[in-house]
Amino acid sequence: MTDEHRVSQFRDAGEDIRHARESPNTPQGRSSSYRLAYADSDFLLRDDMRPVRLMLELQKTETLLAERDIESTVILFGSARVPAPDAKQPPKRPSTAPLTHWYEEARRFAQCVTRRSMTHQNRQFVICTGGGPGIMEAGNRGAQDVGGISIGLNIVLPHEQEPNPYVTPDLCFNFHYFAIRKMHFLMRARTVAVFPGGMGTLDEMFEALTLIQTGRMKRIPFLLFNRAFWQKLINWDALVEAGTIAPGDLDLFTYVETAEEALAVMDGWNGGQGC
């Protein structure tokens, strides 16, 4: 007997949820203990159910990406605060207008990558961002510009994390756990492109670099856009001189300034075999 036939012998879980809504209006039927466990949000939100919630966040996104046959991604990290050229700068915030150029470059890079992705039926090299504004928006926008799809991995935050309107709707995810979101950024990653950003960008960048440095993740093209920004921000040579990283660790990433330079690095990866 096939798995399909075995499964069909059992009542559908959704049917039981619908049936449970018609529970008798008695003390027993109204008791929280009588609710179906998988339909009981109060139970699922208990502290001791955290392992189950972690599993659900991992599995939901994995299942839906697999259903779309998405095999590999190109990750765009960067500031949520870098405005589009036509955007108004929010009041009472230091201006990030000088970084606007990198919004446009992220958008161009995403356009170029997505054109290639479309030749693979949107299965390979799919643009994936954090789903929010700024550089993330530019990545999803670039993919939409050329008629492709893109992924947005949002997370619940007090600010700056409403989904941008350019993420492919059925590939727009929302997370509670940073750790699970980070796993999904890197599980299918074939390239990581990092644009100027703040604490969140630095967190994501260093975590990915550490996984590669320690051999927990395969080496892939790791692109830092805007050499001047990164060299001003991080004194890599000081880390080498202090002995806290090895000289060879500086080869884990490549500085690029344009989408074309980034694509050339990707094309030259693995001895010219591409990324």
C-alpha cells in the first residue's frame, strides 16, 4: 500500500478543527484542556513549547521554498535606512542620502542576477533579502523590475520591518526567531552580497563569515560593496596584526563597486565554473 493510500485512511486534521469549533457549550467543552493541541494558540505560546515553535519556523519556510523548487539563492544584506532616490528622508534621523547610490546599485545587481535566475526557471540564484525597506527593498525591487521572483525573510521588530511591496507575495515570510531566519538566509545561499549597513547588517555579515571561516559552511562568493565604507568601518589589518584572525581570512571576501564587478567574481568562482 502506498503512503498516499495510508494517509487517506485518516480523518483530515482540518476537518477536526472545524468540528472542534462546534464543541458542546458545557464546562468540559469550554475548557482549554479540551482544545486540540495543534489548534490551541495559548498552549503553543507557552515557554516550554519553544522547541516546537522553533521547529515550525524552520519547517514552514523550508516546505514552501521546496514546493516552489527553489534550489539556490543570492543573498542581499544592507541597511534598512538607505533611501530610494525619490524617497523623502524621515525627520529627526541622521541623513543617509549619501548612500542612495547603493540603493540603485543593489537594484541593478538584483536585476542582473534575476535575469540569470529566470533562465533557470526561477530555481537557481533567486534574490533573497530581509524583506524590509532600504537595501532590502532595492533587491526585491530589482527582481520585480525584470519580471522575476524574490524572497523576503521578515522578522517582527518594533520598527522598519513591514514587508516591502516588491517581495513576491507567496515568498514573503515572517519570523520571531532571529536564529531560524539566519539559517534560512544561508541554507540555500550561493552568493552573499553585503551593502553598507548598520548593526543588523554587521551581525548577519559576521555570522556568515564566521560559518565560512570555521568550515561550517562552504566557501561562496562573499561580496562587500563599497570598499571605502568597509575599510573605514573595519580595520581588518589590525585584526591580523593582533593575531585574532589569520591573514588568509582576508581572502574570504571580495570588495566590489558595481553590479558588473560582482557578477565577474561570481562567474570566476571555483576556477571559472561559476558560483
